[in-house]
Amino acid sequence: MKHLGTIRIETERLILRKCQVSDYKESFLYCCSDPELARLQNFDVHENDKVTKKSFIEKEEQYKKDDSFYEWAIINKETNTFMGEIALVNYDEETNSFETGYHLGKPFRGKGYMTEAIRAISTFVFKELQCDSLYALILKDNISSRKCVLKNNFIYTKTIPDYKDDVYEGPIDKYEITKDRYYLLNNKRDDKKMSNYIEEHKAKIQKTPGGSLCQVFGNREGAKCSIALVTMDENSNGLKHYHDNITEIYLFSKGEGSIIINEHENIINSGDCYIIPAGNTHYIKADTNMEFACICTPPWTEEHEFIVNNTTMGNNISPTNKTGIIQVLSSNPDNDVKLYEINNYFKPTTNMKNYRRVYYFIQGNGLINIDNNTYDIKPGYCYEVKNESNEYIETNEKIKFVLVCENILNN
């Protein structure tokens, strides 16, 4: 890494600059003499302002000789008042990450100053230093510090039970934001070329009579599931059809229209799921451009699809299931087709990771990290993850997705 040193940073209300010896009186008054602040932020309370002055002299010397020394004074732009400090420490070359530490004087708390300072330092870390992650270590009862990082889209990652430094020994919580998460939530993901993971599986794709692409997951022979990713033009109708041995699961991600099942019309909303058991005639009417997925179990094959002109078939239909389980397709409830809604983070259970997994995203935007490669999440995107792989999902909004596990995708 090419270190840049403690450069001057300005925000709407703040100036972040190098600490100066002339700051020591305000630092002692507002921060270093406060025993509760010292406890929460893991530093020794200063007995008098001479101790504070000595530390600021040492900081000025450190700036001159070390570009990897990052410590900013937080200055109120309007009043030019010293309010606190924020620093980057403990750079880890292997993970390309920094820890941030900070404190703010009591008269200035509750006004969003520290949230603003952390946001500025996060931008510096990811855009200027090109780091991969930034984290903070926070005591469980330091509620205000926790709020500051959460407002900056950090997420809780773990509790370190046996943490120890020169001042504190005991459990401490780690909150972290990655570069991918930072760019996602600031709508500036320009550092990686993103692609739809499904493009890597073209050899498995076939076309249905309706023109949609149908992908068989797993080996074609013996597979228990296929998925079609479908787009329809506005004011168009799909084929009226039924299957004699296939259950279809429709997952609607975008657009407006209706699904007609045995002459009964159901209005489609983004995020709706419909299950069509074998023997039920149905078709889709698109009022606008639409995108959706259709999972077929067993996999779709042409000889089992019948195009019809009437709808005299059965009526054992399961509409949207509000409980989250779309349909139980195996005896093990951990390995079915399931509908999930998350607001920040998802990682499959240890048991799920023993199986191949397929994600189909219905609503929301985010990122999925598969074996340290990051891909966009958008409505209609589909990803297949092998059983030896590791993945997690990050978002700052509600995401709705379907997860299909290997009991449905057997080889």
C-alpha cells in the first residue's frame, strides 16, 4: 500500500486535519479528562493537561516521519472548535484492512458529528487508500458508538471473547464494512466488472416452446429441477398450457400483469410466487414488460408440456404462501425450495453448505460473494453455488429471494 498520511478532509460541517499542539487544552477539557469516555474508548484518563500536551507534541513528531500514521482532529467548521479525534490503526497487510478508533467530547454528542466523520474516513479508506475493509471494535455498552457505525453501514461480524490491549481485557464486538458494501450502498460500484453468474452455465440451457431459456441445474440426467428465466413484452400473452407430470413454481420479479389458472385470474405483484401442480392449465398476461422465473420439478421436457385451447383441467392450486416456504419438495425441511426475506445479511447454514444451492432473486438489490468473487444482485438474477463453495449476501434494503437446495437438484 502507498500510504498518504493524515491529509486534510472537509465535510459539510467538519474539518478533519492533523492534530496540533495548540489543540491540547480543548482535548483535555472535552475528552482526555472524561473517565467514562476513556473507559468506553479504551484509553487512560489524563491526570492533567500537561499529559495531553505531551501526547500532542508526540503526534506532531509522528506526522513528520511516518506517512502510515493516521490521526485526525475533528474540528467544527463553523466555530473552529476542537471536538474530538478519529484515527486509523492496526493496518493488516494480509487482509488490506484498517481499524478505526474515535472519540468525541460530551458537549458535541448527539448531533451527528461522529457519524459524519466516520463517513468521511470510510471514503478515504476505500477510495484513496484502496483498502478492502474497515472495522471498529466496540464495547457492548457503548451504544452511541454502535449507532455511529451502523449509520455508516457497518455490520456486526463477531464478538471477540478474549480481547486484550494495554487498557482493556475482555469481550468486545467487531463491526465491519467491506469495500464492496461501501460501493454498493453509495451507488458507486465502479471497481469491478459485474456479470450474471448464469452466463457460466450456457451448456445446460435449452429453449422452451414459449421461447424462454430453461436451465437444468446439476447433471441433466437425473436432475430434479430446472429453471426458466423469462421476459415478456408488454400487452402480450404467454402460452396456455399444462404439464402432465411437472409442478411449476412461478417467481415474479418485475412488471405488472396476471396469471390465469383454470380460468381464474390472479393479479401479479412483484415478489409473488405461484405454485401450479401438474394437470392445471395456466398462462400469463403481461400488462407491462415482465421478468420472472419458472422452476420445474422434475425438469421441463417438451414431451410433457401440452398447449391447450380450453381449461377443463384440475384446480388444486397453491397461491402465494405467506409463511416463507413455497413448497416442500423433499422430506428434509432444510433442503427444499424456500422463500427468504432479508434486510442486511444472509449466510447459509452449515447443513445447507453440504449441498449445491441455487439462488433466484425476486426483489431488491445487493451483493452476493461466492468464493471471494462479488456479483450484483438484482431482480431476476440467478446464481448456482457448488457444495464446496462459500457464499454470503449483503444488502442495505429488503431482498426477497428463493433458495433451492440439492435435495431438489440431485445428480
